[in-house]
Amino acid sequence: MDKKFRVHIEFDQCKACGRCIIACPRKILALGKKLNRQSYPAAYQAKDGCIGCGACFYQCPEPGAVTVYEIVEA
Ligand code: SF4
Ligand code: SF4
């Protein structure tokens, strides 16, 4: 079975620079509508289809903002 992945973006760590959104080959990331603690509309995974490429992680200038998970089904 194909591997499945998911991205978590830590809400209060994101500065909404948009690099991850541009870098994502599946175009599944977006900026949210709520402002975080730093008054940025943090990015989030808006659609399924993450392939776990890590481009969002490598582009993000904020250490600790982006984590890519493999979803393991029991
Ligand atoms: S790991 Fe790749 S496919 Fe998944 S959200 Fe990040 S850039 Fe997009
Ligand atoms: S690259 Fe990092 S700081 Fe920039 S929008 Fe994406 S998660 Fe937020």
C-alpha cells in the first residue's frame, strides 16, 4: 500500500511567509484566516495528498514550525 503523509504546522511558530505554500508540489498548503500569537495567518494543510517530499520543511525559515509525519495505520 502507498505510504500516506501529513504535515503539521505549529500555529504560533509560523510567520506566514508563504514559502512552504509555493514550494509544495501538490499545492495543498494554504494560509489560514485566524491570526496566531504573533499576528500572522499561519499556514496549514488545507487538502489531503501530501507525498512527504519535505519541501515545506526545508523551505521554512522558522525552526520547529513544520513537521512531516508518515501516517501509519495499525
Ligand atoms: S511534504 Fe511535500 S507534499 Fe507534503 S505538504 Fe510538504 S511540500 Fe507538500
Ligand atoms: S514556510 Fe514556515 S513560516 Fe513560512 S508560511 Fe510556511 S510554515 Fe509559515
